[in-house]
Amino acid sequence: MQVVLTRPEIRPYSGAVATPRPPALRDLLNAGPYRFAGTFFGLGSLVFGLLLAYVAIVLIESFSTICLICFVAWLLAFIVSPLVDVIARRLRFGGRIAAIAFVYLVITAGIVGLVIGIASIGAAEVTDFLGQTAETTARVNAALASVQSALRIDPAVVDLPALFNQATSTFIPQVTASFTDQIQSIAGATITVLGDLFIVVILSLYMVAGSRGILDKVNRIVPNRYAGELELIERTVSHAFGGFLRTQVTLVLAQVVLTLSVGAVFGLPYLFLTGIVTALAMFIPFFGPPIALFPPILITALFRPEVLIPVAVILFGAQTILVNFGQPRLMRHSVGLHPILVLLSLLVGANVAGLWGAIFGIPIVAVVAILVGYFVDLRAVAEVEGVEVETVAAELLAKDPDISPEEVVAIAADRAEATQAARDEGAT
């Protein structure tokens, strides 16, 4: 057997002793004996993050009133800011400060007038309505008797007037007693609501007056490399929430004017209370319009049954046009959502967060949709050579200086898709 000896390789001395590289933590965790430890630490981090989220939710719930006041003030500032800008451009002296003072004086006067109206006209209408309980019950009883006679329902089987009298004999005294017992609580709650409303107005005033300073503070917190993304989020939130709120206010005013006009033409009573309830109901998207029809139709059925059919037809017809044709176009123009997304956001928001989810589900989904669409369009442009966002932006800004970056990126994405389609067709 022959043994072959090999000469070891001699390397020049570098003056340092080579030391083996220690294994990385990732390699240790991926090794067999330590794989369980890696899984344990990963799950532990997830559980710790969930616990932190739970603690944050509990803290938010404990300060829910303060959070709600700040949120409503923020929404009021969204509505007021465009109006302040328009008035500031038209004023010859005072500038933005004078415009803010004028707008909030009008808002304060409107709130004071509404409170005085509720305290005087609303209270008088409620007192008068409760004073006519017996007469109203007799009218409903007579109406049910005529319905039973028209439908030829045997009273021995179902007696509608008797059932109604039995229900009212127990329901009305209970409501009256409960209202009498809770009158002090209602007064205290009313004072609390008015105080919160005053705080909302003051906070929104400071938000509108110092909006530039607040945004500058936020921009300083966020690193400069994310300045573009932060500006996009600010612009998207402002567009979505501001457009949504302006659309809702427009729909509320349209429905209130419609209700009061129909009531004035046909001589319906209690128009002040009817208008207040209609306005509150219309602030609820999708579910609010049917609820808003109930008060005027109920008042008509109780006090002017001879005009019930024309009132119901006019209200149903006008609201159908307003909700099915006007609202989707307003939402699409102001928020940028397709009607299908509007409906889905309402349903999902109502299931997740109840009434507040139904109200603010649309702007939240609009913000997400705009951000996702923006980054998808950017990726579509980046995947096609020969189309640059900067070139498209320079061309479009020369024609329309007010065009938004989202619209520029969307048009660039359309051009990129058309370019790629033309190339694919030429290749085939």
C-alpha cells in the first residue's frame, strides 16, 4: 500500500489569528433543538402585541367621551375649513382670522337659535302632542276599525281596536310615569350635551385656526423619508372625510327642506319636531332615509289622514330620486367610491362598530381604497418602460394646475396599460 503525503498549503502570515465566526441567532433558532424556542418566542411576541392592543382599547374606552368630543370637533373642522378658505379669499380685510371669526359666530348663533327653538317651540309641540293623546288614540282606534271592516276580519278572531286599546292602556301610562321620573336626569343630560357641544365648537375653532401648526408638528415627528407618504395620507383623509361630511350635510338639508315643504303645503302639525327627527335620522347613511320618512307619515296618518296618500307618494318619490340617483353621484364625486363599495362599507361598518361604524364606514373605506389604488397605479407604471410619472405630471399640470397627484398617477397607469397592450398586440 502506498501512502501519498500532501504538503499543506502555506499562507502568508497576516498578523491576526483567524477565529471561527459565531453562528447567527437565526441559524441557532432554525436548528433542530432550537426550533421550538423560535416558535415560542414568535408566539410570545404575538400574544404580547395583542395584550398591548387590548390595553390600548381599554384606555380608549375609559376616555371614550373625550375621544368622541375630539373626533366630532375634528369632523366639524373638516366641514368648516373649506368654507373659511372661500370667505377668506372674498374678504377685503382681516384675511383668514376674520373669516374664522365670522364662520364661528354664525355657527354659535345657529346653535343658540336651535337650543332656543327646542326649548320653546319643541317643548310647546311636545306638550301639545301629549295633551292630545286621548284624541289621537281615538283616531287610531277608528282607523283600525275601518281597516278591519274593509278587510272583513271577524272581531271574534282578531279585534284590532281592542288590541290597540289594550296596548295603549298599559304603554302610555308607563311612558308618562317613566318620563316624569326621569325628568331631572333628562335635564342633566341635556346640560351635559350642551356643554360638550360648546367644547366641540371651541376645539374645532382651535383646530381650524392652528391647522397649519398642527400639521407642521406632525410632519416633524415623522422622518423626512416618509414625507411623501404622510402628505398622501393627509390629503386622502381630508378628501374622504371632508367630502363625506359635506355630502351628508347636503342630503340632510335636502330631506329637511322636502319634509318641511310638504308639511307646509298640506298643513301638517308639529313641523319643528318632525324636522329635528328627520335631520337626525338622515345623518345615518343608507338606513337613515327610511327612518326619516316615518315621522311625517305618522303625523299625517294621525292628524291629516285624508292627505296620507299624496304625502306618502311625494315623500317616497322624492326620496327615491334623492337616495338612488343623487346620493351615489354625490358620494362618487366627493368621496370617490363606487356605489357597491358604499353599500359594503355600510354593512361591514354596522356589523363591526354598530351605529358609529355605519356612519363613518364610508370615509374609512374611501381612505383605504384611495391609498391602495394609488400604490397599485404606481406599481403599474413602474412595470412598463417608456411611461414616467414625472413626464405625465408635467404635461397634466400645464393644462390643469389643480389636478391631484392621485389623478396624475391614475392617468399615468392608464397610459402604461395602453402602452403595454399595444406592445403585446404588436408582438403577436
